[in-house]
Amino acid sequence: MVTMLDVTDVSAGACCAPLVREPLTAAEAEQLAATMKALADPARLRLLSIVAASEDSEACVCDLTEPIGLSQPTVSHHLKILTTAGFLTRSKRGTWAYFKLVPGALDRISQLLVAS
């Protein structure tokens, strides 16, 4: 089983160097591919952008089904993938789940892809 890249650690030495500076190890490539696979879905990209653009970068699952046009179970499935990949955190308030963008999660991916 491939584990997801730790996108929450945005420190300089975490994971791996940008792709253009030095080759990735096999393990780093597997981790990065698994993490990017979580983003490689139009619905997940839209969910991530809606959450990121929401007040305090947080949104209730109840507010995410209509803009995406998918059922609540399908939206919850996509949110679980984004949470497992380290892009979102989940908190429960009453009967609703709220999802928040992990600070720096998207920055870490961009740092890997950009030459410095």
C-alpha cells in the first residue's frame, strides 16, 4: 500500500527536492504520485477550491453538494480522499462535518514542481 505524501510538513528539508533539481527516489515518486492522484479528479479539485475560497478556508459538507452537483455520499467520498491525502482536516459539529484546508498543503505540492 502506498502512503500519501506528508503535505502538512512545509519545512525546507521535508520529502524531496523539486523535480527539476534532482531525481526522485522510487519511494518519493510513489508518494508524490499517490498524493497527486488525490488531486487528479475534477470534483476533488472543485471541492478543494470551494473549501479554500470559503471563509476561514472551511466549509460544511452540507454546503458542498449543490455547487458540485453530486450526491452527499459521493461528495463525502471525495472529501475523505482529500482528507486522507492531507489536504483537508475534518471536524464534526452536531450532525454535520466541516472540512478545513490544511495550511501549506498546496504550497508543498507547488514547491515540488517549481524550480528554485
